[in-house]
Amino acid sequence: MLLPQFAEFELGLVTRQAIKEAILTRFFEGDSIEKVAELGRAFAEQILDSKIRPKGAEKIQWHLAQGHRCVLVSANLEIYLRPWALAHGFSDIVASELELTQNKRITGQLAGKNCWGLEKTKRLEQLLGPKEGYVLYAYGDSRGDQELLELADYPFYRTF
């Protein structure tokens, strides 16, 4: 049961990372990475497309047509976003990653920090280098996107 953890999160007593790890532990701890990857592929194929807003899909296509390097940056899990992102023309993905045991089992923890807020900008700059080296378009729809939008040359908040 996760209700106590959600209550603690809403009261500000635990972090986003802690609540995410509680969920991961509850549902995936001990599962093989192969099993979770297959669930991720199925989710990407069957559900993710229906969650993309039409204007968002148009923006992705526009950037690809312009020859832009498209990077998906998300606090969600890389394991299910990667198949969708690669199938839709993204060259890279920056997202939260699962921690694994030596025998490739899910621990229930994240490998590193939750990719949210300032962590998004840190990871994007690790991938692309200092911001001065490129023009950044960024699209966001939540508080966790604020720092990335502030970094962008062309920020778009809830416009898609």
C-alpha cells in the first residue's frame, strides 16, 4: 500500500524521488530488466501515442523536418520512453533510470537522481555541452520543466 507515502509527499515530508522509489519498489523490485523493458515496449507501443497532444506531435515533426537534433527530456523512466522516442525520431533521451543489481534485477531505486527540475538542465548539458554551443527549444507542461524552460532560447509552456 502506498497511501502513507503519497500523504507524506503531499505534506512535503518526502521528496519526489522518495515517492517514485516507493512506487518502483512496490511494483518492480526484484523483476528482471528484460521483463520491465518488455512492459516498457508494450506501453510505448500501445499507450504513449494516445497521450501525445496533436500540437505536440506537430511540433516534433516540424523540428525533425528542420533537421534539428531532438532530445526527449523527462522525469519519467527511460526504460519505457526510449522505445517511443527512438521510433519517433528523437536522437537522444534524458530521463530517470532504474538502478539494477549485478544480476540485472530492479532494486526499486533510481540510478542517480530523479530527472526533474534542475536535474533536467544538468543532464542535458552533460549530453550536449555548455548551453552557449547550441540553440535550445524547450516544451514543458509542469513545474518540473521550469528550469529547462528558463535555460531555453525558445521556451514553450503548455502551448501544445
